[in-house]
Amino acid sequence: MKLLIVEDESKIGDYLRQGLTEAGFVVDLARNGLDGHHLAMTEAYDLLILDVMLPDVDGWRILKSLREAGRNVPVLFLTARDNVDDRVKGLELGADDYLVKPFAFAELLARVRTLLRRGAAPANETTLKVANLELDLMRRRVTRAGHRIQLTAKEFALLELMIRRRGEVLPRSLIASQVWDMNFDSDTNVIDVAIRRLRAKIDEDFEPKLIHTLRGMGYMLDTPDEA
Ligand code: CA
């Protein structure tokens, strides 16, 4: 899951980037509205976190451009002003949620996860399931045939990507950009190692095998009949 943060206050920007990266997201940070506007309009993100007050192109303008271009990526607004007019304006322009500074990181993370679930799945879906594998998105827990499995944040992100795109062949380049924010050329071995670890945790001791290697193409997650 790839997020864009547009925030001119460097402390807040760095803090959000670090926290969200540790939570397993790939995060781009733009420190002004111009760069943020450019990235929002040219790159594909699963969610945007926009500061309202930016010195050049403000958060409203970025949101307006996105919606005018027909891009309905979820947008979470950050504002220092607890102002009803701001809130109304944001929602009218098509913001999905609103957070007033200062906020606790846990609150932001909860909102981000809610918006991502809403965007990617039915609103009440908090669990992803394939065969006897279950991902609890709220509690970040993984179970296979009822056994709890400990995954790192990156492994969880990798597994979530593979389940959400179940049945699709995922090239290493796509996995690298979605989960590690790396280019294909940098070190594809990282992907192979991560897949091997994930497979050892979720597939080795269980049936049916869910992670499949398609030689020369990439990886896919599916049940054997459908694979
Ligand atoms: Ca600001």
C-alpha cells in the first residue's frame, strides 16, 4: 500500500513518514504543495494525507485537481484549525476524512486503515480470507488453520498485497515498488528472500499451498484449483 503525505511542517512530515513506514506502508513525502500536487497527479497512491495549509498550492487545490481529473483516491485532511467551515469545505470538495492537529499517531493510523479498507473492500470487511488463511486487518493478525502466525510489518504488507490481488501474477518489480518502494534493478533478491520467509511461515506446515512461483514472471497467491 502506497501513501503520499503532503505536509510543509518538517517535524510532522518526518514523524508521519517514519510511523507509517514502520506500520508497513510505502510512503512518499512532499514538503510543499507544488511537489505534492505533481506527485498526486502523476503517481498512483492508495491514499493521500494532505495538510490544508501549505504555502504555495494548498490542500484544497490538490484535492480539487484530483477530483476534477476523476481520481477518487481516498484523501485524509490534516488541519490545525478546528473550524466547521473548513470541515464542510473539505467534505464538499470530496475529502474522505478529516483530522485536527495535534492528533495522536494511533488515531491517524486507525483512520488510514479505515479509509484503505473502505477504498479496497466492502466497508465492513476487516478480514481477508483465502482457504484457511486469515488476515485480520484491524488487529494486524494472521492465522492459518486457526494457528496464530507472527509476521513482520513488511511480511504482512506483502501478504496483504498478494491476497488483495489473488490470482494475479505479481512481477517482482511490482512487489518491489508496492511493498519496498524500490526499483526493480536495485535488489530483487530482497523480494525472493521475503517470499521464501513468508512461505516458510504461512505455507510450509499447512495445506493447501497458496504461494506459487511462476518462473521468469513473478509470484502469485491462490488456492491450487484456481492457480
Ligand atoms: Ca501546514
